[in-house]
Amino acid sequence: MNEQDGQSGPVDAAPPSPGTLAEVGIDDLPEYLQKAARGVGWTSLMPVQAKTIPYVLAGRDLMVQSRTGSGKTGAFLLPLIQRIDVEQSVTQVLVLVPTRELARQVLGEAEALTRGSRLRSVALYGGVGYGPQLMALREGVHLVVATPGRILDHLMRQSLSLQRLRYLVFDEADRMLSVGFYPDILALLRYIPRDRNTFMFSATYPPGVRDLSRQLLRQPETLSLSHGSEHIVDMEHIYYEVPTMAKDRALVRIIEIENPESAIIFANTRATTNYISVVLQRFGYDADQLSSDLSQKARETVLQRVYDKQLRFLVATDIAARGIDIEGLSHVVLYEFPEDPEAYIHRTGRTGRAGASGEAIALVDPLEKLRLNAVVRQYGVDMEKRELPTDADVEAVVSERVTALLEARLRDLDRLVLERMQRMLPLARGLGENDDERAIIAMLLDDYYQKVLHAPLIPPPPRRRPAEPASFEASPQQAPRRGRRGGRRR
């Protein structure tokens, strides 16, 4: 969006060229963007912005690893605002986000940076009425920030077209898959031109996110800002300070928030491994233990389930896990911190392999915090402290996840099923008027969630997608159905 005498048009970008591109500073931006950036309090570009902007302007697909709060929103908004042609009243940029809160946040930054210009933007997300969104779309918008489920609804209603889309951004891609948006993302591909630039931002790149990137991006560049290396091989090292007696509940909360594709959970004793596996199993998770108490045949059975990706959580001691190399492991959890600092490196080395990146999560009590500090001093590990999720945090994430999954299932129903559902609408309206009836709804939702929790995250690759359909009747949702076993489990 080039401002000259009140007019706007696209800024020509340099054609893609091989090699690393030089960083830019705020003074390298067009004057109107410098003014806009300084107007929102940005006196200089953050590292992720300085590194990313040249690649976006050069038209290179890009995978960026950067933590939340690193300035990644500006990293894609600043260059894409330059590339939008406001003379064309069509959607040219789509930013996909996992939650309505993030949609509002990204939209707020976009509006702040384009205030006074003729660029129009809108946020599309569920949980609110369609009226204001439809009104904005009828006026024509250049930039859309959306959750995958709600934008699919608009596409199927034909209230939005993405035929002229030029830029697609995935913000917090790892969390997007964690919420359960993978089928919706695949369905979206039917409406998006192949000739586009795609940019993916994620704090980590576990195997599921890397699989998605291979389907969506064309020979992408990779930038890692988490640890100063330009390769997506880094791990996130995270710890929570938790009293010993509260670790079991803390573990469950963290699993609910993180929703790992797969994980090894380390403990220091056989008794603790047994306790953890029982807790997880009773909570409904697919978990098993590996300890020296098991017979050789039983150990081989557990390991085979791990290698076949039929087991989501393996709980083990260092001795039992020695020599195990699990492809595609996304998380390592240290329920108990090891006595030996070298054991921390051994445990966390189980993830982040083969070009992927994962998370190492430690639960430490006050005494274990001393051992954690020893690891930091000895190995220079960049540890990030996080606040333990609350029950309210877990409830919010689970609600987002269930809503996304149910909306995707609703879009997959054929017309006869939708007609049959009408007879249930009076009952649905009546339920929830008292606590007893609300308990029925909660039971049904929990039952559905627990069943889907164990379905694979990554279904088979989609078939070759057709062109954008001409009508709703001719374009039923084609997201692949979830199987019962195998792959990532929910």
C-alpha cells in the first residue's frame, strides 16, 4: 500500500533470489509505514521483523520459528501492507489464527498501522453473530484475519471469495493444530489459489506442523529467532515451578494446554512411573509405562506400540528409556528433575530430531530448581519459566478445541442429516435451563471430546483439490474424516 498524494498501490518487490537476505531497519521502510510504526510506539524493528521482512518482500515462502511476544505480527503485517493494492477491492491477504482473541489482537495492530489509509481489514471468528462480518465483507476488504472454522463458513455461504488471494499467513501454527483445525485447513485449500506466497509462524515445529508446511509451502526459507540460529532444529526448554504434591494435577493441565502429538514423561523411580501412568490412564489419556519391572515380552509390546505410533504417552525412567529413538517425538516432560545434569541433556535429546523442533518441559519443586540452575550454568540452556495454567485456562482451551471440532463435523454432514437434526432443535433450546440439564450437555460434550482426543491429528494427505465451487450445494465440505487409530492422538 504505497501512499503517494493520497493514492495507494502495490510496492514492487525484488524477484526471489538465492542466498541469505540482509536485515532491514525501521528507516528502510516507506515513510508512511515509518510514521505508522512510530505512531504505535515502535522506535526500531525487533529481530524477527528485521530478518523476516526482506524475505516476505522478495516473494519467498517462509517458515519462522519465534516465541510469542517476539514481534512476529509486525514481521508479516509491515511488508504485506506494502504489497496490498487498495485500488482492487478484493481480499489479497489472509492471516489464519487459532483463537478469536488472537484474531482481535492481529486486527488491532493492522488497523493501527493502516489508520488514515484506504486499506480495509476485518476479523472473522466464531462465537459472535454474522451480521457485522457480512456487512464488512460486502463493502470489500483487502486483509482478512480469521479462524479457520469461521472463514470456511463464509466461503461456503459465498459471502467471501479468496480467488484473488496473494498472501497466506499461518500465525501460531503449532497452536492451530493443537486446537484441532487441521481438517479445516485442508478444506480451505479448495478455495485458495495455488499461485500465492505462504508464510508460517510458530513457536515450535513439531512433526505435525512440518507435515502441514510440506503441503502448503513451496521451497520455503527457514528462520529461527528463538535461539539465534537460522535453522528449525531448536528446542524450547520450559519449566514450571510446582510443589511436589501438586505435580500430578499440574501435568494434566499442561497436557490439556499443550496437547502433545507424542511425549516421553520421565521420572526418577519405578514407583513414580507407575503412578503417573495410572493417573493419565484414569484421566482418559493413552498412556503406558516402561520400567525394569516389566518382562521382556511386555517391554517389547510397549515399545512396538511406541514405534508404530499407537501410544501417545510413554512414562519411563532413564534406565528403561536408554537407547530408545522415537521418530517424530514432539515433547519430553520431566516430571522429576534428574540428579545428574548430564541426564537432562540425555532426556531432552529425545525430541527435536531430524530437522523438527520440540519442547522439553520440566516440573520442578524448590529443591529441583537448584539442579535446573546447575544445568543452565553448565550447558548454557536457555530456560523459559512459565506460569502454571489455571483451571480457567484449561477450560478456555478445551472449549476452543471442542467448538472447532464440532463445527468441522457439522460442515461435513450431508443434507439429509441436517434435515433430520431439525427435530432435535426444540430439545437443544430447552436443555441448559437448569443444572441437571446442563450436566447432560456437559456429559455429551466430554464424551465426544474424550473420543476425539484419541483420533489421529494428521489424516491421510488430501486428494487433488478442485477449483473453487460455484455454489454451496455443489461444494460440500471435503475435509478427510478422522480414523480411530494411529498417528497423532487427540
